[in-house]
Amino acid sequence: MATSSPAGAVGVLTPVSVRVQQALLKPVHQRCQEIQHILEETSTKDLHQIFPYLVENIFGFNNQPGWGVGTIAKSTQQLDYDMMRQFLSPSGPLIRVVYRLQADPMCRYDFPLSCLPFPTRQMFEDNSYHGASHIPRQPSARSLSAFEFYFFHYFYLCVNPQQRSFFNWSNASEALFTSLLEDYLNCFLPLKGKIVSPMPTAASPIRSPVAHKTHLHRQSSTSGYHSSGSPGLKPLVSLLKSPHSPHHQVQQRSIPYQVSTTDPLDQEMWRSETFVEILVEFWLNQNSLDSPEQHGGIRQAMIDGYQRVLSYSDPYYNHFYREVFLPNSDQVRVVRMFIKHLHFFANSASPDLVLASYQAQNLSPLDEFKRNVIPQMVQKKLYVFLRHGFNHWPLDSSFRLLLETWLSYVQPWRYVDPNAIMKEKESKVDNKWFQFIVDNLLFYTHLFQEFLHRSQRMDLSSAKNAYMLFRVTKVFGLPNLRNMLEEAEHQMYESHHRLSRRGPQMDMGSSYLSHSNSVNTAAILSLQFAELEGPAFLYKPLFEEGTKKQIEYLLQQILHAKSTSSSTQKSSDGGGSGGLLSWLGYGALVDYNATRFTQTGFPEEDQSKLVFHLEQAARNLCNLFQLSMETVETMATSVTPPNANSSANKFSNQSLPPDFIESPTGPVLTQLGKYQLMNGLRKFEISYQGNPDLQPIRSYECAPLVRILHQVSSFLNSKFSDKIQNSYTRDDMVGKMTFILFSPPSEQKGKKSSFVASPTRTKDWTTPRISLRFLANYQTLGYLMGGYLFFYMFFGMGPVAFSFILMLGLLLSVFFRALVLPASKFKRS
């Protein structure tokens, strides 16, 4: 059995292993060509030895750098992109080697358990405690076939802590990883045709002794990982779970169907089923919804991006912990790609035929797989993936990626024809999708309620957050969708009422949701809720009174965000005043407290759409929950958030400071105030209250020059302060020129530098002063340098002459400006 270390994988240095190691030293495009020649000329025995090391080297496993599968992009590395995509394609040389090794049942490869998702590892740890011995006994790796081994590494690359930090796709459509995923999806989940593309049969140029020894065994097993007597789907229990695990029977029921060994079409389906199983396991099964409190005392620690919850009440607490894995943006992108393709794949199944009662519809194995892949293999783990993301994703605009993944899943009607162009204006949702809505009711109702809780904590005056709210309300506001959601909940409660009167005598069996119209609706939905949320889950109807109260409060937040946006746009037009260059139009250079950008931090074009998105979201919510917008507006000053105390009536008013109480040492934040401050619902008004000449040095200023000019200004002010004061108070032309030329007196009375600061201290600067700090501004220095070069090149002036011309022009400008200075702007101290 091959090991995972490079030395053990290659084994004794054979000519083939030496050629592989030499090829790995070359650039990527040459490396692919060299490795391809080696693979085509090597026997199965030698391929078995070098295969694990080659796969681990490609995907950067065991601290290896990898070939850049997750970082190569078409726009920047065209040659490497083309060669790698051809080398790793479903019909490429490496996959052909996978099929050659797959045909030999003795070619097995180890994959460490430590790299499996936490729920799977936890299952192994739970299984290790069954039996008489209290000493944990569990394997450190799982034995896999060549096909499994390759795709374990491919899908693990996206969640590998050593590699995922390098994923940063500016354009996901040009990334090599997503292009390979698209190729694999089209190969193993084909949208056209009734069969999966057949597996190539490439014979080894030299007969493998390993294959020769197991010829008889291979007659009863089509591939290295099929169960004996059945070339169809091998349940995931044989890939990841121990057969002694208590979950064995549950996983055994998850097999969509058992196929016949005589049908050659069935023998091709195992690749599709295994491909989906591994993808779902690594990308969607990283977390669970189990409560960590079941193991007693809890301690949390952040380790390498995981949140580990350890229990000390158990003597083997190191084996009982809970990891919270947060996917990155690129992982969410590829999950959405998979969901969209999966909808196209499932919707391409042959339609049901109306046959006589004694006839059975003869479906192809691929059509049968299309009907069962979502409810039996994807639904539960995708729900956990989305549910966990809704609860743990940061409150920023990157949440939109996860949001769009959720919206893609709940809109299967958008993914029927892959060649059709998506419509901007969605039409009515057809009634044929009612069964899908029933089968996935929690995706529509419970996740929507989770989104409402999250929306109440978002800053809706942000253009991106407002757009996310608009997107969700637009989808749930589609015509006829509300009617079908109401009908699903009505059937659930009506059926549950009839069931409670008849008694629980119905045998629900092991059937899952799809094609179970004959089974009681309440029974199958109860089974769904127990599968997705646990047996103690209490379902809350979407259109109940409590949800409507949350909607009313959310509408208040929308109205407040609209008013905040309007006031922000008006306040962003203000200008500075006073200073040496204000009369030239450069007041902002010396007005250091002026706002240089909009308060929301977004461009004006995004701000212009903000009000539109908020208005449309409010209208969609009112239509969905049958509320009157006029009534909501009249309640704007009286509605408080659900489950909040009376001190939170202005819960998200950012014009107010966070909630606080007075204490002998000054104001102290309450728990509500801390929550408001941490989530950006309220904030302190921060502004500089000290000496304007001693403000922190800006990035657009020359720091040494700022300090030198401050010392010069201080010297001049201390020497000529009396004369400047006398000139500034005069009412004649000299007083006006002094008013324009020098910085006006500043007076700060009774203002706190911080709301929770120490007792207030007053600093007064009651005399006009010279302020040369504007000369340290890089922009001002640029203008002076440009003017000097102009006069030097065209008039031949030196520095002295240029300074004289500059001072003369300055005095003339001040004089003429003083002549036209309005009396309303001329104020004496």
C-alpha cells in the first residue's frame, strides 16, 4: 500500500521515479509534457508507485508548493493554464492513468483522517469508544481507490489550510480551478444524453504483476472500490466510515438505488455518484448543527481559522471538540457553480410518462440519479452549509456570495435550459415547482427568517447591504411564490391535524421527500425537519404574527436608512472656511476636519441606487406579508425591535451615541451600547478638538516639513502676535487684508474630545496667527514646483526672482480680494 510521503510514494529510486523528479524541476508547461510522456510509457506497477506522490505534488499536499491549480489564471498565465487544463481534464493523461489504476483492485492509497471534515472525524472518534476497551483505537488513514484518491485531493485543495489562503480570484471564470470543475461537472453530470461518457479502456503496455495476481477477484468487482457483486454506487460508508459505526445503517439507506451488474450503463454511473459524494463531503460537510453543550463544560480557542470547543468534563476531552469552519469567498463561488449545474442536471431528466397502473416507467440509471441526487445526496449538507454561514459570516458585503448561493438553490426554475438567456424581469413561478418547494420548505422559510435576524443587524444605509436586502425581497416577491409557500404550510398543519386525530399509525418507512405524494405531508415534513434541524426543532410559520412584527421593525430600519442617506448626500456638499489659501479655492488643504469622502464610503453612483433599492425592498416586503406602508410610516417613532427592551427605541440611530449610563467616573457603556458599537448600529462622533496646528500628520503631507514649518510659525507668532492682533481688529483695508491672509482665531468651548473621556477641558486660541502648514502639502509643493519650472523655462527666472513675483502676486490678490470682500464675511474677533 502506497504511503503519502514523497519518499515512500516513490519508493526505491527507479528510472521512472528519477525521471518524474527531474520533470518536476521544470516549468509548469514543460512539466506537463514531460510527465505525460512518462505516464504513457510506464507500466501499471510503476504507475502505482509514483501515482500518490505525483497527485500530492500537483495539489500541494503535505506542505508541498503544488503546481498552482488554485492560483493559475488564463489572463496572466495563458500557456500554463492551457497545459494544466489539458493535463488534468477528464480525458487528459492523468485521468487516463486513474482509470488504469482503478481497474486493479490492489491499487489502494491512503488519505489521512486528519484532512477529513470534522463531522466525519468526530464519527470515527465516537466509534473508537464502542467496545470494552477505553483506549481509543482508530486508523490514521483511509484506503481509497485511484479515482477516489485523485478527487479527494482535488476537492480538499479548496479547504486545505495550507493552500486556501493563496486563493484570490479576481475573475473566477478565468481561474484554472473553476475551469477544471466545469469540465468535471460536464463529464460526470452531463446535461445532454442519457449516459455518462464511457470510461476509456487503456491497456498497460507491460502486463502488471499486481493485476495478474488479482485477475479472479477483478471478475467479481468492476473497479477497485466497488462492493463485491455490485459495480454500482459504493456507499460513502466504505469511503469514510467504519462498517461498525452506528451511522452505518443510516448511510446505507442513503444509497439512491441498487443497480444491476448486467447493465453496462450502470457500470458508468459509479463515477458520477462518487464524484458528487466527495464534493459534498469536502465542501458542504465541514460543520454540523449539533450543540457543543452535549459534552459538558466548554472552552473555545481560535486555531488556524477554526473555532475549537473543548470539553473538560470527559476524561478524553481531547477527542470531544467542535470545529467551526468558515469557508472563504472562493469556496462559496465554486459551491454556487455546483448548485447551478446541479439544477440544470436535475432538470434535464426525462419527464414522467402517464402509464397504466400495471406498467412501470423504465428510467435510465442516469435519469434515476438525476431525480435522487438533490434530496438524497446534497440537500441536508447544503442546508447545514447555508445555515452555518448565515450564523457565522461577518456582517459585511462579502456575505452576498453566500446569499446568491442560497438564492440560486431556491430558484430551480431559472436553471432549466442552459442555452437560454436569463431574463431581467422574472415571470410567475409555475405550479410544477410546488413539490420542490415542499421538499425544501426550510430553505424558503427558516433560512429567510435567519436572514431577517441578520438584516436587523446590518447597516442598511450601506449601498451593498441595501442591495442584498433588495435581492432577497425581489426573489421572494415573485408572483405565485407566496401562494405556494402558504399552501405548503397549510397542507402541513392540516395534515398534522388529521394525523393527530387518527393517531401515529402510519409507517413512514425510509423514503425521503421526493415522489412521496401518497405519504402524509405533515409526516414527510416532520421527517425533513428532524433530518435538517434535529428532533427538537420547533417550526415557526413564515407568515405568523411574530414574523410580521420583525418585518415591521425591519421596515422602520429601511425608512431610517433612507433618511440617513438623504442627510448624508446633503451634508457632503459643505465646504471649508478660513486660511491662507481659501481665497484661491484651496480651503480643503487647510481644513483638516473637512470630509473628503461620502460618509458611507461608496461612490456617488452607488448612493444614487441606494434609495431605489430600499424603496423596492420595502415595497416587496409589504406585498409579501400584506402590510400597509402608510401604517408602517405612522409607527416609525413607536415601533421597537422584537425581544428588545424599552431603551432600544432608537436602536440603530447612528446620529446618537451608543446606549450608556452615568457613573461617578463618567459615562459607561451598557450591554446594549456595546452591542450597538460592535455592530456599527451607533457610533461616537469623532472629531479633532485640539490645536489645529498640532493635528496628526496626514499621508498627503511631508512630515519633516510639517515640523519645521510649525517651529517657524510658532517663532513668528510669538514675535509678532501683538502686531498681528492689532492689524486684525482694524476696520479698514489693512484689517480686511489681515483677515484674509492669516488664520482666524479658534475657540473650542465645552466640547468633549470623546463621549467617554475624562472631564472636559477647554482650549482657546483667541488670537489670529500665522499658519504655514499648508506649504507641507504635497499638492501645494507640486504647484510651486510647476510654477517655478514654467517661469524658469520661458522667462529664465531664478529662485529669487520667482519668489519676488510670487509674493507680489500674493499681495495683489489679497488686496483686490479685500476690495470685494462682503461685509457679512468680514468678522472681527
